[in-house]
Amino acid sequence: MIVKTKKYKLETGTYIKQGLVNIFKEQWWVALIALAIACGYFWIASWWWISMALLAYALYWLFWVIQFAGVTQMEQNKVMFEKLSYEIDSRQVMMKINSKQGMPIKWEMIKKAQIKDQAYILVLSKAQFIHLPFKIFHSQNEIKFVETILKRKGLVA
């Protein structure tokens, strides 16, 4: 069975927000480093330890915000933010611009999948993911079929 979705445009705000969530989940340990630096206060009592730890942590997040915002502005990434339809089967996910142009993504390229309240998120790397809201599917059966594929591929628990 091949699931053919409606056309969907990924909004830049959704991309930035989900990208930051993915970074936070993958690199949660950075907060521990900032906390360890702030604990220098107990070694030499100075508020500089805490303020510099907070500044470093804020700059780290600012770096990622700039990265994700920059991706939305780059010419070679404009395709990600156009209206695309998807064809999903047990071999691959086909991202289609129109009926003749598309790009296949093999299931092996997908690191993990997440099932959110209203969407599937297929993570390819830290900054690349496919956002598939449930509203682009034609029926509940298609949503369940995609979930079954994700479970079979071991991408979701």
C-alpha cells in the first residue's frame, strides 16, 4: 500500500521550533556543563561564575536559533519550505514537488521518528527532519498504516 498525502508547506516557525526541540533532546547535557561552571561559585565565591555560565548557555542557544533561522533563508533550502506532497510505503518516503519531480528518502536515512499530538516527525539529522501533520492524510487508516511502518522499522517504540 502507498499512502499519498495532500500537499503541505512546512512553516518556517514550525521548523525553527521543532529544530530547537530536537537539539534540546539530543544535547541536554550542555545544561549540565553550564551548571558545572556555575558551581565554580562554591570554589571561589564570585557571581561571575554564575553570570558567565548563564551567558555561555544563552549564547549556545542563540547559536542554534541563528542556525535554524539561517536555514530558512538559504536559497538551496527553499525546497524544504515549498508545498510538497508525500508518498509513503514500506521502502521509502517520496517527497514530491509535483507529479514528475521528487526525492526519495530511504527508511535507513531516518534516525528516529516521533509521534506528536498532531504530527509525525521523522528525524534525519540534528537540523533535518520531515514534519507530517495528521491533517495531510486522507483517512485515519493511512495514519495507522504509517505508524505501523514506523514501528516495523524500529523508529518509534
